[in-house]
Amino acid sequence: MFSHVMVGVNDLEVSKKFYDALLGTIGVPPGVANKNRYFYRGPTGTFCISTPINGEAATFANGGTIGFAMQSPEQADAFHAAGVAHGGTTCEDPPGYREGPSGPLYLAYLRDPDGNKICALHRPPKPAAA
């Protein structure tokens, strides 16, 4: 459904270090520069960071979350740990399973250096029908 997601950042190089480490845990190469932006290209879409083109401060969306699909709980934990180690802050509950209407989900939430809310989400496979 989406071609890309872009978030505003205030310090492009601080955010690049954060996202290089974070997205590297899921196999995405370091960001590629284009003027005041970096692009992270994966097999299913593009994630971008940019200083606002209007010259004003970047702000985060209150209530907004950007979710990244994980292959396992361990990958979600590595993603979360890399983010915290590179200037992010943990938020919500600690990483772990939560029960939802569609079954269990493994979730790990954090905020990037500018306050954008990021989520690592692993949806375990449903058991085979008997």
C-alpha cells in the first residue's frame, strides 16, 4: 500500500547514525544521501529521514507510530537494543508479547532522537489447523 514513509529530523547526522544502526539489524543498508535527506531502501519499500524543507523544526506526530516487520522476537530485541544504544529511548511497555484481537504479537517500542515513535513487530505464525 505504501511506497515510502518519511519522518522529519532536526539533526540529520545524529538521526542517520540512529537509523543506520536500527535498520541494519533487519538487513537494510545504510542511508543514501540526497540533499537534506537519507533514503533507506528495503525489498518492500523505502524509509526516509529529512530535515524539513520549510526550515522549521521537525516535530513528531502525537499518536503516530511507524511499525517495522520483524522475522523473530530476537530480531525485534536487537532492533530495539540498537535504537536505544544509538540515542533512542524506550517507551510503552518493555519489549515482549502482547495479546491482541488477532492473536499474540511481539512488540518493542522506542522513540528516535527526535521523538518519532518506532515499533518492531513480530507476528508469530498461526498454528496449523488440526
